[in-house]
Amino acid sequence: MKEGAAPTLEDLAGALQFALGDGRIWLSDERMVMMQTAILGLLRRDVINVVGLDRARSLFYRTGWSQGQRYADLVRKRFRQDDLTAALAAGPRLHTMEGFVKVTTKRFEFDIKRGHYHGEFHWHDSTEAVEHLQAFGVSDCPTCWMQVGAPAGFTTSLLGQPVIFREVECMGMGAERCVVIGRNAAAWGKDVPELDEFAPATTRPRAKPWNPATTEPKSPTLTVPHPIIGKSAAIERARRLLERVAGYDEPVMFMGEPGTGKEFFARRLHEIGRTPKAPFVTVNCDAFSSGYADTPLFGKGGAVERAQGGTLFLNDLLSLPRPLQSQLAAHLGEGAPLLKSTRVMSAIGAGPRDLVTSGAFRTDLYFRLSLLPIVIPPLRDRRDDLPMLIDHFVLTHSRTHRKPLRQITAAARDLLMRYDFPGNVRELSNMIERGVIYAEPGGDLEISHIFTGIEQLPEFVEGLHASGRIVRRSPQGALGGPIEGRTFDELEIDTYRAALAAADGNVSAAARALGLSRAKLDYRLAKLGLSRRT
């Protein structure tokens, strides 16, 4: 294996970030949690007592397998490691870093053409074994079920063929340390029950190519033009409310900060409602207060008439002038025929009560239009959705501008994960679109392409140092001050200087940390007039 091939333990440690006041820990863009091993031990004990030893072994093995698959995705996505040897070597490092065991690699070989894999590893101080000993005493069979599943899922995912790991010695059985052997499935002979954990023998003929089922269902392909992206509790609640009110014609009011996607939600509600092919007419209420409305609200050819049978969407409702409020209230009154077959949706920002209390907005109209309120959360309250949104906008804007990109760099992704987005989803979309336009075709999307220097960036990011200490880094990933007001070139220069300093002047290592090729970093250093020992 090439010396210092990424991802090293330092690279993996750099991917772990702590939002210490925000209640989140991130490994790249995957959310993590800290939990005492004693609690995991209690969970393990209770599962064994409830479902029995064999069923518990299967459950924990499958859990470990899924974890290994996710770690393989991390290595592929963040580090884009073309050297399969280095990618496979990241598995023991991740296993060590997560705190379950200390892994020592004794033997490690594979041959893709022959479908051969053989690995031997020693595990020291296994948490699973220790907790099993405390709960049940010395076992007559290996006990590190989840930890055996993890390297199996990781290696299988990277190699594209089944690799099974087994414990031949285990601390839970009284051994000094655990000894684990991994082999391609065929090397274990005909009796490989682990395969049946993912594809039962009754439904998977042995003659067909092995294709393990994933433990998580794949997201269905959305065929509508306005899918709602996200998995956070806040966005799931908004989505469920949207689906519940879709079959009714009563008014819906979307409440949220600018840029959260209120019109996006309104269009989505129209599309899943009872008249998806009918007109959807948007009215910018603020235009009436400033006198720049292109189309009247009422009268011949007005927005209300054009929305007949479909949806009338009143954006920024609270800015609607008082005379138009009175007209709208009259059209919504009992027996008014014009809006009888039209669904009225509206969008407002925060703090409507003050305007209603002061009389600036009609009380009766407000409560009539807010019959079905739906709150759209700000992006800072749905950070778990950021990875999906980032990937979505990179793909969308790359296609729109016909500019293929290799990836968004780890440093840029990490900074986006910590940014507060005062402009919410609209700002995220604009930042990534800007980055796509500024980036080189076929290149990477970098910090200097996305951030202009006018954003209010977090002053510090807490991360894990390779020594195990939590340290504070500047947004670029190294110790330093804030970067507000700097130019693209200044941002880029600081980023390269920090990477070179962290790599002790090693350009190849700095390029790997930045997600660049060595040739590209050499080119950028020369163009900016930077010394390799800057």
C-alpha cells in the first residue's frame, strides 16, 4: 500500500465535527451520537432476554453490516479513493476510531480477478465482549456480533462480492483478545449461514449471483416536479400536514422565514390536491402596497378570475393593502360565488399577531385564511436534511448549466453543514449554483467557489484531532480567525496554506485533504504564486 494513502487516521479524524451547542455530531455528513457502552450493554442484555440468543445475534449482526456499508459509502464519497487497497485499509481505522475495539491488522490480501480475500485481525478490549461478560459471564460461543457484521458489510460493499468475517477467538469466551478472520464466501465452504441473513435460502437460489438485500428501503423515485426533500422531524411534520389537507378546499396558510420554500410547498399542495391540472396563480401582495403590481387582484383578467377552479396563492399576505383586504374578505364571505371553486393559499413570515392586534391586517380575514396553518421550518432547524439538499442542488444546477463536476470537496461540505443559512433553502440553492458557475468543468466544487466572503460564517468549528482531543478550527479547517470580507483568491490562498501547514509541506497529502489531485493543486499553487512550503 502507498505510504500515507488516504484516508489516514488523521483524515478520518478530520471528518468528525462537533456542533457543541447544537446537539449534533457529524462524521462527514452522517449524524452520530455518543452513548455509554454500559447503556449499549443493557440494550444487548434486554434484547437477548426477550428474543433469545440466536435471534439477538442475527439482529446485531445485521446492524453491524449496515454500519459497515455506510462506512464504505463514506470512504467512497468523501475521499474518492481510487486505490482499493487504501480504501479497504480505512475499515480497521474507522473501527478503531469509533471506540468499539482497537484493531491490529495481522494479514491483509485480496485479488479481485480471482474473487479472493483474506484478512486476519486482532481486536483488543472489545466493548461487546466486555458487556457480554458482565451480563452473562463466560460464553461458549463468540460474542462480538455487531463488530463482526461491520467489517463484513464494509468489505463486501467495496469489493462487490460477499466477504464473511468470523471470530475464531473471543474475549467473551475467556480469550486474551479477539481474533477475527475474513474470507470471501466461497473460501468458507458450503456452510455459510451468514449469507442467509440477507437473502433467505428459500428465496435466493444458490446458482444466481449473490445480491444482499439492504436493511433500509430505497427512497421511491419521485415523478412529480416539486418533491419535498428531507428526513428531519420538522420537515416530515410539514409534509404529513400537507398530505392531510390535500383532499380539501379550505384555505391553507404557510408560515415561515423568507427562503424556507413556502411557495414551493404551495405548488406541491396544488399538485397533490383535487385539481392538479387547474391554474395555479401566484400573487405578490407586496407589489400592491408599492404600486408595482403587473396584474390586478380583482376585475376582468385579474388574478382571482384567472385562478377560477384552481389555486390562488397570496404570497407575503400581510403586506396586502387594507382596501384590498376588504375586497378579499368580501369575496370570501358567505355566498360569494367568485372564490367558491377556488382554493386560497397564502404565505406569511413570522409575527403576524402584532399586525392583527394593531389593526393593520383585518382580524376576520387573517383567521379565515389561517384555517389550516402549516409551519415551514428554517434550514438551521433541519440540518439533518442538508446532505440530501446539497447533493440535490449540486446535481440540479450542474444539469441546468451543463457543467459536469467531480464532487463537492469535503472542506466545502463541512462548512455548509455548519453554516446558519439566514436565507434558508433559497440561499443554499443560490450558493451552490454560484459555485457550479465558478467551478471548472469536470473539477471540484470548493469553498472559494461557494462562499464569497460576505456570509456570516461560524467563527470556530470543533473537530477531532488525531491525538483524540477536540480542537477548534477556523471554517477552512485550521486554526485561524474569521474570514468575513475576504476575496475569492484570499479564501483560496488561506485554504491552501492551511492544508500545506497541516500536511507539513507535503503537497500530495495536502491535495488529498482538499479533495484535489496533486496536479491540480500544483497548478493552483503556481497560479497564486504560493510556495509549497508556505
